[in-house]
Amino acid sequence: MAGKKFTYAPAPESRAILDLRSSYGLFIGGEFVDSIDGRTFKTISPATEEVLAEVTEAGEADVDRAVQAARRAYERIWSKLAPRERGKYLYRIARIVQERARELAVLESLDNGKPIRESRDVDIPLVAAYFFYYAGWADKLPYAGFGPDPRPLGVAGQVIPWNFPLLMLAWKIAPALACGNTVVLKPAETTPLTALLFAEICQQADLPPGVVNIVTGAGETGRALVEHSGVDKVAFTGSTEVGKMIARSTAGSKKKVTLELGGKAANIVFDDAPIDQAVEGIVNGIFFNQGHVCCAGSRLLVQENVADIVVSSLKRRLGTLRLGDPLDKNTDVGAINSAEQLARIRELSDVGEEEGAERWSPPCELPDRGFWFPPTVFTGVTQAHRIAREEIFGPVLSVLTFRTPAEAVEKANNTPYGLSAGVWTEKGSLILWMANQLRAGVVWANTFNRFDPTSPFGGYKESGFGREGGRHGLEAYLATGNRGRDV
Ligand code: NAD
Ligand code: MN
């Protein structure tokens, strides 16, 4: 993009560290096995459309095998193991993740399209951090505030999306195992590879067979898993649409359910905020991971008297972002994860223009192959516009203005979602007041998209229910007597 003062030499991270197989089976009972009906699909690199590997599509019978393997491991081994021993396995996994961090980062960037800078510095370190954190809880559950002897639930069926493939796996598997459950996890169909590498890490850690099972496939495989009668706990992260289907199909069952769904977060900038820092926070909020972030700050609410300077600083900053090869260490904006997602982003952005908002992107050359979308800013957006209401899940920012804190709150909360929000101001009292008013699971103050394993994460309203992370995240995997929905 613009930055004409000097050019960067290519600095690609090597793929040589990867030992990618041409095809992968399902990970059931501690081994890679073929599916019963032999169906497969391919996963590609969204940056080049190169086929990376052939992956097995699990059918209902395969899901059943995986759930049975998890049940056996739960009853015979994992629920009987001393909590301290469970913790040791989790520490071992965390250390292997650290040891193999580079390999995991390269594979994540290849399969997902996200910049290596992010997978290397954010995703994979957080994966290790979540395993370390929950390893520590394994033998301290009686002190977690859920009674003197909290029990595991049994077999957890977990379905995750493609935006943070290995991190979402960690958010799901680490607390489940720490609490004494066993799991069957289904990664997203466009990003199955790091979950399969994680299966190898489970083998390397000598994790007892069946404690972790990985079944690959698309929506049908996910449906078979969440509807399986042998599953005691369902944990889902993905679209609100599928989340609603899962809520319906599990209603009336004994399954404990947590759903982490979409978002349309407001990033709120007051006139006393340090503008340069706020601009960095806006960029991080919506252009991190190509905006494929459920808690992305996709609605910028900026106080009217500083709107011009904030938007012009933002545009200047976007001109310095580098879009391209996800494996290049200088890349800021990688590839859109799939052709389908690109089509969705294009469609909603076109609607934004048709409805009268003003569209802007920095001058930016898109590669010929693969799926790409330039960082995009819409100004002149009103609350009625679809781009202000619907989750785009791409690098597209809608800018709205406000005059008073009360108006900012009203606009921020005017959404069916409630996952996150950001507040930028010098005034501590205003931050506390805003945090109290905002109907969002996470409120960041003078920062955005900051994650920590000790901090709970989850939604209000159509962003779902239940919390992941922190002490709160244990509750989803324990029989606490409260099987209902929190929040
Ligand atoms: P999705 O909800 O269809 O997929 C998420 C996961 O659910 C995948 O593993 C998928 O295979 C699985 N799945 C699909 N149908 C299922 C079913 N009936 N039962 C069980 N599992 C099922 O999401 P998507 O199609 O990849 O993306 C669509 C939109 O969802 C995006 O544009 C974005 O707005 C939103 N999204 C949100 C998140 C998030 O983190 N909250 C993540 C991904 C996508
Ligand atoms: Mn892929």
C-alpha cells in the first residue's frame, strides 16, 4: 500500500519446518483412523488457493465412534485420575505447544490466511497460555467457588470456527480437560490442520487415548456431534444462525450448552482520548485478523467534535498497512479465509454504498490469486444502515458519531449483539460509568482485542451465553447444580 518512502524486501517465514502430510484421518481413541464411508475434502491456503492436504469427512457413524472413545476414556481413565495428574498432562501439552510454536504458527497462517506476525505473536502464545492457566486449576477446583467437590460433566462435544482455529481449540479443550471431562472437537472445514497437528501433540504428550478426539468435516459433522445423545456438554463458537439451531436442537435435553456467537462491537472514542493511541486501537479493533473477529470493533463511535481528525488520522494510518503474503513477517493484513466469506464481505460492502454511506480504501494492490479484500472504511453511516447492524466479519469499519456519553451508550447498545465494546477517554470515571452502561460481555478501556486466560469472555443477547476463560470458564465444564443459562 501507500508507504512510498521505502519498500520492504520480502521476509517470508520458511515452510521447511512443517511436516505436512498429504492426507489426514480422524483422530479417535488416540490414533488416526479412516472414516467408515471414506469421504474426504480438501483444505486450501486462502492466500494462493493451493491445496494443502486432504482431510477426512466424519459421518454420523464416525462421530459415534469418537463419542464412544471419549466416553470410555472418561469412565475408565480421565475422571478417575488424580486431579494433579490431569494437570501434569495439561502442563506437558502447554510446553509442547511452546516448543513447536513456530511450526504451529506457520501452519495456522497457511491454512487460515492470517499474517504470521499474528499467529506467531498472538494466537500461539495465547494457546500455550490458556493450557498453562487451566493446568493450574486442575487440582484446585474445590477452591473455584463451585462447591467443595465439583464434578465433571462427562463427554464434551465442541464445535469451533475458522477465525482463530487453534486458539478456539485451546479455549475449549483446556478447561474441559482440567475439569475432568473428555472431548470430541470438530474444527472448521476451512481450517482443520492445526487441530490435527494438535492431535499429534496429544500423542507426543502421551495423553491417554480417547481423552481428546478430533473429527473433521463441515456443518453436518458438527450437527451429528452436538445432537449425539452421548454428549453431556455442547460448546459452540460460530455464527448466531447456527447457534440458534443448536439452542433449539439441544433444548429439553440434559446437555449443558454454551454458545459464543457473533458481534457488532462499538469502539467509542471521546474527544479527550489520545488520538494516536485511539487510532492504533481502531486499527487493531477491526483490521486485526482481517476483521474475522467476533468481538471486532466494527462500529466506530467517535465524538462529533473530533470525528474529522480521528477519521483523517485513521486513513493516513491505513495507508501504511501492508497487505499480502500471510507468511511474510512484514504483512499486516492477510487473506480472507474463504471464497464464501469474501462473497459475504463484498455483498454487505456493496449494500453499504447502495444505502448511501461513503466508502473508502487506501490505494492497495490485491494479489491475483487467493481471496483478498482491502481495509475499508465507511463514513456517513447511520444506525439504520445494514453495515451498522449486521456482522460483516471482514476488514470493514462503519463510522458513526455521537455528542454525549448517553448518546454513545444508546447507539452502542442499539444492536442485537453484545460481545464486546471499547472506550477511549482520559477520564477514569467516564470509563467506569460507560462499562456499567454497556450491554457487552467485555469492555476494553483504552485498548482493544486484548485477551488473557484469566479473564472471562462471552456475550449478552444474541452473542450467546456462558463464559470462556478465567475462573468463570470452569463453570461450563462442571456439574455445579446450576445447569441453566447464566446472564
Ligand atoms: P458457522 O456457524 O456456519 O460455522 C462455525 C462452525 O460450526 C464450523 O465448524 C461449522 O462447520 C459448524 N457448523 C455449521 N453448521 C452447523 C450445524 N448445523 N451444527 C453444528 N455445527 C455446525 O459459521 P461460518 O459459516 O463459518 O461463518 C458465517 C458467519 O458466522 C460469519 O460471516 C460470521 O459473521 C459468523 N462467525 C462468527 C464467529 C465467531 O467467532 N463468533 C466465527 C465464525 C463465523
Ligand atoms: Mn484452509
